Amino acid sequence: MVSPRTFKLAEGVLENGTIAVKKLFERLDIPDNKFNEEIRCLMKVKHKNIVRFLGYCANTQGEIVDHAGGVVMADVRQRLLCFEYVPKGSLDEYIKDASNGHDWIKTYAIINGICEGLHYLHQNRILHLDLKPANILLDGNMMPKITDFGLSRCFDEKQTEAITKNMAGTLGYIAPEFHSGGDIYTITKKSDIYSLGVIIIEMLTGKKWYPAYPDVDKVLESWMNKLGKSQRVTQLKQIRLCIELGIECTDGNQANRPDTPDIINRLGETENARIMTGVSSLTVPQVQRALEKLEDATKNLLPRRDIVHLMNDSAEKNVTHWQGAAKNLRAAQECLNDNHHIVAVESGPSISVEDCNLREAQECHNHNLHISAVESSPSMSVEDRNLQEALKLIKDDLVGVIGIWGPGGVGKTHLLNNIKNSLDGNTTFNYVVQVTISRGCSVEKIQTDIAQQLNLDEFRKDSDVQFRCRIIYDFLKKRSFLILVDDLWDQIDLQAVGIPYPLGIENQLRRKVVLTTRSRKVCGQMEVRKNIKVVCLQEDEAWQLFKEKVGHETFSYNPRIEDLGKELVKEMKGLPLALVTIGKTMYAKTDTAKWEYAIEYMKQSWYVKDDPLDMERVVFRQVKFSFDSLRNNILRKCFLTCALWPEDQKIPREMLARCWIGLGLVDEPEIKSSYITAYNLMGELSAACLLEEDHGIIMYNEYLEMHDYVKMHDVVRDMALWIACGCGKNNSKWFVRAGVGWDEKFSIPWSQVERVSLMMNMLSELPPVDSNPCHMRMLCLGNNFLSRLQYHEIRKFTSLTYLDLSFSQLHRIPEELCSLANLEHLDLSGNSDIEVVPHCFGGLIKLKFLYLEETRIQMLPKGVISKLQALLVIDIRTLRPVSEGIRMLLELGTLPNLKAVGIHVGCAVLREGADLPIRYLILEDHETRALNLSDILSHNFARRTLYELTIHMANLDQIIIRQELALPSCCFGALNQLQLSEFDNLREITWMETCPASLFPKLTCLFVEYWQELEHLSWAMYLPCLEQLNIFNCNAMQQPFVMHHGDNKFGEQDSSKTFPCLKYLRFSWCSSLVSIGDPDVTFPFLERLEFEHCAELKSLPFNMDNLPGNLQFVQIDVKSWERMKGELEEGVKSFLEPKLKLYGVL
């Protein structure tokens, strides 16, 4: 591309400021494609540590020039590149100028900035290839800015290296592999890393030191006298780190050079330590003088402020450790605090607290280090103040991206949830979308989560990033939106996701992003202009939170417990997560010895060697107290297993219970008892605040339904993995990369691992198995795209006992799988292309749990089932009824240990399974005209074990509930879920004086689908345990719930009590639906009400006397709402409007 010798620089002056103009030499023959490549690279970059590209001009015109003794007409190109003007010259001049004194704080900030800039380039797949001090400029505040992309390369999305024959660069800075005398060179990111190392060494020593390395101790000695006494120890640590990084970066072997994320992280740790120790080393008079100086300095910036208070959370925390001095400081501040006006200053690397003056305050402002005036109310909690500040920034027209940052466990996610809840029903935004990013999360995963919440039907799982980006962009570009991004670990390109830019206010549209992160550096990378730091609680607030979790009764038992409790709270340093989990653990603990033990445990959680800002490990050790306090090892193992799911994943209780049962952690004589035990264990973990229990709409096996679920706090999950891997010893026994996306690159230590979870990653193949996985017992690959699974690799997993391949798009069951002789749990459900079970499947003689639902398998070969004598659970609810059903049911009857069966059969063969423990049943028959439920209840399993029942009968005319079913013993005693679908002719169920409540005493979920002639569903109103009701494609139904319905009686019902437990009611594609019921129909516990494609809907049965007080969410199309809102009482309308989610409008 363009060599630096082929241009000249000039200074240009515009109306609004000065710019730098780079003019390429006129007769330079630069091909258009090369010139366009440089422009493309320049246009991609936008970062505070990169010289900003403003524009270019290029044209070609004819000109008469002298040539070979004559004149000719020649094409002369004029090419100008315009950049921001950077006034302080190059880093090269700074290094050479001894008068600068090489102040360490400035030097360190420059090194940080260069690394940040290079990290940004590499993230955007740009290699500089001529990084040197002359190509790093310094602005008026000494901020470094990388310039001159003359030799740079822009890589494609999946490209990591390039081959070239023409390698240019600057001797002394170019990597040694490029002057080894070869003809062909390989370009990688490590080429720039070498140049970076040379620059760091040169900044610390004044010499390039190529090809030798400097002596670290001598470098430290040379800086010793230049450092202030108060921060010398920390700064020497930083200097040592920088020189070590410089040496590592200039390693002759490319593979040994660190990458930019590693460099950024290591520098970040020492930068945070410097800020803390630098402030905490101030004496009280110094802090007071700093307060006075800051007051004087800010008078011109913030007039009429009566008092200025320097708030730096790190300083406040450490100064309070100096007890006597801290009391004096607080007393002085109380004298000054006549007003509540506070200026919060977050000091950056180049700001000295003691010497803060007006110029430096202005520099802080220019660098977006957030000098801001905040009104503080003494009675407002930190949590409320943070929420009010966040909502204020969201309303600010000029702010596009808002950052919420702080260590893990301080309540960032809680604050984000409060923001979302506060905006529910607010008309400012058309859409409020909340996504969790998590460590290693890919753009594809974020796009999928956003598309689900926006209900983008055209969004396909198999589409590429660009297609998805276009779909999301086209949907949002004419809408106001707020994107809430939780738990961001690294920079994410929001425009690549599909978020329209610019953010802020654009054409009267509000476009906002609020993100949470543990790292302030990420805020900088995401170009956050306003941020909120979430800190640990003050002592009083911490005590109140802890006391609430422990309970009043515990403290009232013994007066000494309260004193011990306060001491314990002090040891937790105000961390909300620790206060909550340990508070719950100490609930009802009345033995003072247990409190004393807890205090000692917390004291040991803070190691002397800990970095005070490295909160994560401290949190792990603190919260582990709750883990250690669990009553037995089974409960601890159950807890650790929850970490196999992706971060912030809502795990359906049934799915988690199935996992625990499959691992043998829960093993009761009956499957029903096993599930009850598992749910009780989840309750114990929730009571200990190690799990969060809730219910709501979640994706389960590719279906959106309401489920009870559990979730782990992200820090608790990280702690679980930390424990599973030896509490920081990194024993590699667990390898979990769940939900991070297909493009996440990782290498699995197969020879060491025992459990591997790669679920929900959209993987197309398994990572290479390059060593013997002799210890591996568990492999979770569910919800991937494993159509290209390397079947030969499966043979290596000989010790495997638990394998989950559910919903992974497998085309067949590989015979190699049958060689896994130790397999006990195998889940192949949801692979709809699998049709055949190989004969060798009978060799899995240790198999206890086999799940084949939602495959196309119609039979297992003769004799296979009878060989699986260890089977406890088998589920063959396949997409079509099994063939040879009688033979298969008879074979199942030969299994001695069977606890649960799931099967898809016709009515005619059902009698052969009368005595089997059938738990899941799909009954399909296209010949039966009348179905008498007495026939099903005549079988023992229907009364005792049947948990889920689905009935598909297209030609059915009648479902009869005869009077004899009114007997207490004649009921579906265990039935939890009933699905009635595909009835073309059936109008209603004939009840014959039978009571629905007595027939279905425990039914919680009812699904009614494709029932074309159904007129009403009034009998469902009286089901005593019904929580979820889904009605889909019932086109004849105008009003589903009618109190008075002619001669079809439902037995003796209390007609005044309807839907006593219903939480979720959904209508989809019911084209004739006008109203959902009579005004007398009540929904006392309804939480969600959804209508989708119900175009004729005109009214809701709500008045001020029957409003569902628990209602949280109502989804309805805008036309229906416009039709009905005029008919609603004003109070009803006011009640519903904050809960509305309207669709069908721009």
C-alpha cells in the first residue's frame, strides 16, 4: 500500500478548527484498489487512541508535462486524506526530549493508550505493520493516537494471517521473522505485537535494545528517583510489568508473544491498584486540602455550588480503615455539608488528587472522566440514587451509550432489571430489549436473543451475520428503542449486530443503549459517554440488608448474636451478593459458635496477597460459605451441575431434574418421587440464595411456554465452576463453554476433563479430540447444529456415562455410539431427521435413561428393547405413532426396573401397556369417531402415573365424560399437562354431569390447538390447579368462557369461583374471537394475557370489581386496543395501560 515516503503532511484550517491533510505525491502510481483498501481501513476505525479519519478527495485530470525532451499529456492524480489535527507531535519527539522528565504517570497512560488503540485495530481485523513512535501522535492532553496506516492490512472476518512477498517496515521495529532472508513472509497480529514491545522498551529506557533485552532491575533502578514516595511501590510494580511485557512482546518466537486482550488485562490490574493506593495513601489534611482546591477550581464550572466534595469510592473505602483519621475527616465534612450539592470526580490515570486544579478538572471533562453534579437526598438509598441517575441519563437527548460498571456481585444486573421495570408501559420507546452478553458471547447469539424478543419471523437460525444484521437494522431503523446489555466482558460491535447508529436522538427517534460490565475499560471501548459506578453498600445499608435476610427472630433469640452479626457484616465489606447468600445461610442459626465460625471464615476469605480491587476471588471465597453450609454432598453436587448451562440461562425445573436423575444424584423408587425430591432440592438451593426460582415464558425444547425455572446469578455460577475446578487450582476437571456461540475458539484438555458442556453454541462439529478422554463421564452437546459431527471421534469416549445430543440436528444414530459400553444416560430427543435405530443399539446394556422424543423413529428393532435390562426410563414419543406397537409394548413389559415410559401409539394397542408405568402418552387415531375417557382410565397407569397426555384425532365427533367417572377413584390422579389438538369436527366435550375438577384434580397446563368447530371451553374455568392455558387456531370460537352454557352441565361447581390458579392465558390465530368471557368470569391470579392475530377482538371482561391484581403483562394488537379502550372504565384503562405491549404499529 502507500509508503510513508510517498506523501507530505500539511496543516489545514476550517471554520470549526484545524485539520491535518495528507497529500499523496502526484505522480505516484498507486493502483485504485490499493488506495481504496487504505480508505476502507481508515473508515472502519473509530477510537480515542486512533487518529480520526475525516474524509478524502481523489480525482484525476490531464496535464501537459515535460517528458523525454518533449511534452506529453499525462494523467495526474490528486489524492488528499484529511485527519484530526494532533498538536503535540509524535511519541518519537517525546521520548527524545529529555526535558519532559519522563513522568511515570504520563508514560504509563501513554503505554495504556497505545495498547488500547492496537487492541481496537486487531479486534477489527486490521494490522498496522509499521507501528513505531513516529506513527504515534500525542494530543493536547498527551493522549496517544496511532496514525499512518500506509502499510496496514485489513483481514477478512475469518482470516488470521496473510502471505506476502513484499514486506516493508522500519528497521528496529519490524519483527525479526521479516528480515530473515526469506522470499515469502506470513503476516499475523503478532507482527504488530513485536513492534509494540520495542516501543514499550524504548519508552522505559530511551533505547530500542534490539536484538538484546534490557536488565529489568537496572530499568527499575533508573526510574526509582523519578517516582514520588507515596506511590512508589505501586508504580515500581507497574514499571516491572511494562518492561516484562516489552520483553515478552519482542520474543523471537511469535507463539510466545502475548495478544492484546492479555496485555490490556494485565495493565488494567495494576492501573486499578495504582488508583486505589495513590488515593488511600493521602493523609486527612491532604484530602481536606484537595477538597478545598477542588472547590476553588470548579467555581467557574459549577456556579452557585456551596460545597464541593471529592467522591472517590476507592479512597473512601481505604481512608475509613484509618479509624482515627477517618473520624476527623467525617467530622470536618459534616461541618461543611450544609447543602447536598455534590460533585463526583472519578480520577483518571493522569490526574493527581492532591494537585487537582481548574486546568486538570477541564482535562477530566474533555476526556469524559465525568465531572457531574448530582442532587443527593440523605434518605435515598444508593440503589435508588443509581436508578434515578440512570433514568435521568436515558432521558438525556445527547447521551447514546450509558455504562454501569463495578465488580461482580454488587447489583449491576439488579439495577438493569429495575431500569426495565421502571420503563414498562412507558411510551418513550417502541421497544425495550434486554440481552445478556456473558463472557465469550458471539454476535450471532446476541442477534438471536434480540430477534426472539422482537418476534422477527423472517429471522432464520441458519442465516449469516450480515443477513441477520440487515433484518434487525431494518426493523429498528424507524423505531425508538432501548437496548439493555447485561454483563459485557469485551467490546462488541453493535452495528454488526444490527443496532442503527447514530445513538441518542435521530430524526425524533430515541436510540439508547445501557450496558453493564465489570470493567471500566469496556466502557471506554464501547464509547460510553456517561457511566455509573455501582459500589458496595455502606455499613448501615449492608446491616439492614443482612438483617432482613437473617430474620428478626434469629437476632432476638440471643442479644450476643446481633453483635456477632454486625462483626460478620463488616467482614463482608458491603458486597450485596455475599450479604444476601450468607444472610440466608445464617437464618435461624441460634448457636453463637456457628456465628463465630462464620466470622473466622470471612476473615480468611481476604488474603493478604489479594489485590483489593480483585473482588471476584474474594466473592467466591465468601459465597462458598453458603455452599459449604449445604446439608450434604448430594445437594452440593446438584448445585455445581447447574453451572453446566449458559450464564443467566433460565433452566426449566423439569429439565434440571431430568439431569440430576440421569446422573444418579436423585434416585427414588418411583419416577414421580424422584421429580418431587429434585424440586425440593431446588427449593433448598433457592432458600440458600444459590439459585433463583421463578416462573415465566421461556424457550424450552424450541417452544416458548410458561415454565417454573431456576437461574444462577452469574457470579454464583462463576463460583460454582471455580469450585468444580479445584478452587483456583485449575485442575481442568470441568470444561464449560455453554452458550458462547459457534465462533468461540477453544481447546479442550481431553485427557484431564471429567465433564464437558458445549450446549447451545450452534456448533457444527466437535472440537478435535487430540488426546485420550479417559476420565470423561459427562458430555453435553444439546442445542447445536451437529449435522457434521465426526462420528469416528465418538469411539474415544469409552468412559462416558452421560451424553446429551438433544436438538442437535443429527441425521442418524451413528453405530459408533453403540460402542460406548458404559453409557447410562442418552438423550437424542429433538433430532427430527433420525428415523432408524441400529441393531447394535442393544449393546448399550448399562443404559438406564433413553430419550427419543420428537425423532422420526417408528420402531426399535426386535429384541433391542429386551436387551436393555438396566432401563429405568424410556421416552419414544416420536413424531409419528410407533409401528409394531403391540410388540414394543410387550418387550417393554419384560424390563424389570422400568420406572417411566413415554410413547406415541394408537388407541387399539393401548391395552397392551395397561400395566406399564406410562408417564407420557401421545394418543393418535384417525379412525375413531367417539372417545370415551373411561376407556383410558380403565388402565392402571392413567390413574397412577400418567403425567402428560396428548390426544390427536382428526375425525373425532365426540369426547364423552360418563357419569361413572364422577367417582373419586376414577380420575387422572397424576395428570399435569393435557393437549387436545387436530379435531376437525368436534364442537365440545360432553360431560354427563361429571365435574372437571374431580376428573383432572392436578392439571396445571392445558393446550387446545387446531380445534376448528370448538365454540367454548367453559369447563376449563373450574380446574382447581390450572395455571397455563394456550388456545391456538380455534377459528369458530367467539367467546371461550361462558357462565351459563345450556344443558351441558359440569357437575356440581361453585360458579362464583373461576380460574382459581390461572397465571398465563394465551390466544393465537383465533380469527372469530370477540371477547374472552362474561363479565362474571374472574381471573384472580392472572399474570400474563396475550393475544396474537385475533383480529376481531373487541372487549375484555374486566371492571373495577374484578381486576386481576397480579397482572403484569398484556400483549394485544394496536387496532384491537383502539377498538376496546373507549368501552373500558377509566380506572380499568389506567390499570392496563402500563402493562400493555402493543404490536402491529411502527
